[in-house]
Amino acid sequence: MDQTVAFDLALIRRYDQSGPRYTSYPTAVEFHDGFGEPEYRRACARSNSSGRPLSLYVHIPFCDTVCFYCACNKIATKDRSRAQPYLEWVYRELELQGALFGADQTVEQLHWGGGTPTFISRDQMRELMDHTRRRFRLAADEVGEYAIEIDPREADAQTVVLLRRLGFNRMSLGVQDLDPVVQKAVNRIQTEGETLAVLEAARAEGFRSISIDLIYGLPFQTVDGFIHTLERIVAFAPDRLSVFNYAHLPQRFMPQRRINEADLPSPHTKLDILKTTGELLTDAGYIYIGMDHFARPDDELAVAQRSGSLYRNFQGYSTHADCDLIGIGMTSIGKLDNSYSQNRRTLDEYCRDIDAGCLPVFQGIELSRDDEIRRDVITRLICNFALDVPNLEQTWGIEFADYFSDELPKLAPMQEDGLLTLDEQQIRVLPKGRLLIRNICMAFDAYRAAKKDGPVGFSKVI
């Protein structure tokens, strides 16, 4: 498939609106408290009977310091003793969850996220993995995709050696920007040497994929400054890069209130950074996967996209579309059978449920058949930039033009603008439409269409 992307400033400005990132459909704003532990247990039973492989996400919420741009669910503390009591509750949840799944369901994906997973000690890392393996059967290293988010300030070569021995074979490194002025403004002081030491150790230990996270739109960023960071990162030759747009939403995320809005780059500067980033990474041999992600042509994400097997979930793009996802820890989100579920958001509520012997699920949603059809459409578009209409019709037993008679007219102006082509056989997203894939997906979002006030709580698409 053609994996090129084109930057059209006029189109980007015309279509730049707020909208979901579609890590799920329906999105998390549609979760409700009518879905709780009983509904979750029934979804587990359906997953169990299906024999589908599993994916585990373990949330470790602690951070030593708070980054002012952060929108994650975290607990900022320098008190390392807070980790062990939390892990004890996680172990009990692992026991509760493990009892709901069959011995023949293998875990093919494992992801530790946060927060800062490496906030915990090495002994605690060993203990957590021991408890995980005690309750679940993990696939062999050559099959399993075991990833961890790394703050290079909280890891060193010895930590990397241990993580590889525990089974991790992929990592993402948070960097955001190498400019000391930007780092000071967002309270994340991190040297290039710290980042490079972890990356080189990961390569030496045989990690199969290394990704680096950057953010554009932070205070004091300029085109030249960000490109300097990019050039240094490209010299490290990571397998993947995620270049996220900073969404300044201080009314929702308290740490962002410590960012001076006057120090943020202008919308024009942000677009220039985005354009130059795409050009530089393309020239360096990276392919635009979609939704801020770039990868080398031989990376498994790029290979999966070319074959039409790429998938998207709460951890981003994935090559394991058939896994059911179990969320472990406070605020974690799971996807089981035809449902989504979320654990309690606060530490006190999470611990209270575990102490009572209950699963800490407090909200979620069971998908209707219409939800599943629309999720399939959105997933195919956001992952593969294409939709095979006859295949979709055969999969769901529908007539595409009839079923989406209200949605297809919304695509007409996008076709006129050169974002996509549409006929009876396929929807194909063109290079000009790839940066605007969220807009295309929104045309099929029934929940968004039902909201007269438009999307609430979402970031701008660019």
C-alpha cells in the first residue's frame, strides 16, 4: 500500500476541530455505571469460552515528579514506600482476574504503563512479574509482545538488563524535547545522555522494538528548536517515534495550570513544526503509520499496516487484533468480548473494592451490533487508511450504502477536497487525508452525531 502523507495547510486549517483519538469505539465518554462487576464477569465468561488470547495492561500510577503537560492518571510522590501497598492490591486483583479465565487462554501481550512503571524497585518488578506469571500463562518470548513505558530518569543499564530477563522485549522512552528551556518550563529535566544510555542498553539486551515519545506544542518550542531535537533523536535510530500534539486543557488537568499559556507556540508555529517533522522523518526513512506514529519500513507496525492486519487499542497501534484486554490496577481499561470496562479512578476507591473481595470495575459499556459494525469501520480506516466495502458487507451481512445512508453524504466534501476516494468497492484515504483521519472516522461515529453540542472533552485533531 501507499504509505505517503501530504501536508496541505489550507485543508488542515479547514478541518481542524476537536474529536476522539478512537483508541476505542464507543469512546470512554460513553462508559456508564450501569456496567459493573456482574456485567464484567459475564464478559469474562464469554471471553473464556471463546478461547481468545489475552492482553494484560498493568497500571503503575506513581511518578517522582509531575510533568506539567501530563494528562495521565498518576500520583506524584517522592515516597517510594507507597508502591508496595499498591502492589499488594494489584496482586490480589491479579488473583481475582486470573480465576475468571481458562488455562488455555495465553497472554500474548503485556504492557506496564503509568505513571512511571520504573518508579518501583527492581525487587518489586520481579515480584510483580512473578505474581503475573502465577495467575496467567504468558506466551514464549518469540510470540509475546511485552512492553514497558520508560522514563530514562528512572532507569539505568542494570534496570534494562533486569527488564529483559523478566521477559520485556519492547519499550517506549519518554523524551518530549531535548531543549533545556522547554524541559524547565514543563518540569521535566532529562539529559540526552540519560536517554541514550537506556536506549543503548536496550539494544545490547536484545529489545526488539524501541520507541521514543516526543511532544510538540510545549512552551518555548520553535521550529528550529524542535527540529534540533528531532535530528538528535533520528541519530539514535529508534524503531518508532510518537510525535504527539500537546493539548492544553488546564480546566481538566491540574498540572497544566502551571504552564503559562503565553509561552505556548502559536497555532501557526505548531503547524510549521508538524509539517517539518513529517518531512524530516520521511527523509530519514520513517513511514507515517497514523495518529502521530512513525515507524521504520521493516518495523512490525509498518508491516502489519501493509498487510491490512494493524489494530488499535488503548495502548496505541498493535499487531494482536484478536486479543481480549484485561486492565489491572486503578483507572485501567479493559476490552473483553463485546464490552469495555474501567477500574476505579482513585486509589482509595480501588483499594476499598479489592479489600471487599470485589473486582474494581465501576463503569463500562456493552456494545450493540451497530457499535460493533461502526467500530470495525473506524478501526479499518484509522489503521489501514482503507475500507474494503464488499468484505465489510460480507462480514456483517449489510448493504453498506443502505446502512450508512446518513453517513456517506458527510464524506462527499472530503472526497471533493481530495482527502479520500469513495466508490462501491472501497474507501481509500489519500495522502492529504491521512493527517485528518480522525475527521473521516468521525463521520461514522453515531454518538458524536447524536450530540448537538458537538464533541466534549476531546483534543483538536491537529
